[in-house]
Amino acid sequence: MDIMDTIKDQIENNPVIIYMKGSPDMPQCGFSARAIEALMVCGKRFAYVDILSNPEIRANLPTYANWPTFPQLWVDGELVGGCDIITEMSSNGELQAVIDAAVPAETGGEAR
């Protein structure tokens, strides 16, 4: 499978997915750590991809997304944005609403 197809498949098959440096348990940069903290407060399931261990995704996702930086949060197939947008949305309550709309209550929890 072509890397662009892989990225498309990941985004389409996960209601909430974050492309980040490291993992939610061990973020490898401050931006990823802040974004994950905001996402985890929402209390819903999400997928993640560690771009440090997936260099092809790291190299190609900025082109796919037309967004040059990481982390990148995608919800229901749409790019939400990076760390600043995620933390701003978290502080004003928008992130919770977006995540709640994407992830039904019965699948709640912190599992990834």
C-alpha cells in the first residue's frame, strides 16, 4: 500500500487520531505532550501514530494535510490542527464538544 493510502486509511478508520512525536504515555516533545494532555482530558478513545518511529508518515503527512507541523489532530476525517489550536479549543470547551460528537459515549475511556 502506498504511504498516502496508508495515511488516508488511518484517518478514515479512526474517528479521532493524533500524529505525534512519541506516544501518549511518553511524548517526545513539549508540543505533543501539551496536545495529548488536552486530548486525554476529554476522556474518550483515540488512536495515535508515533511519527518518530514512522519516518515515511512523518515525511508525507505534511503534504497530505497541507499542514507542516506536528502534532496533528484529526477528527472524523478532518484536520483539527496542531498544538496551539488543540490547547485553545481545550481551554474554551470546543475540543470536548468535537471529541464527544465523534466518539459515542459507550466507547468512552482513556484506552488508545
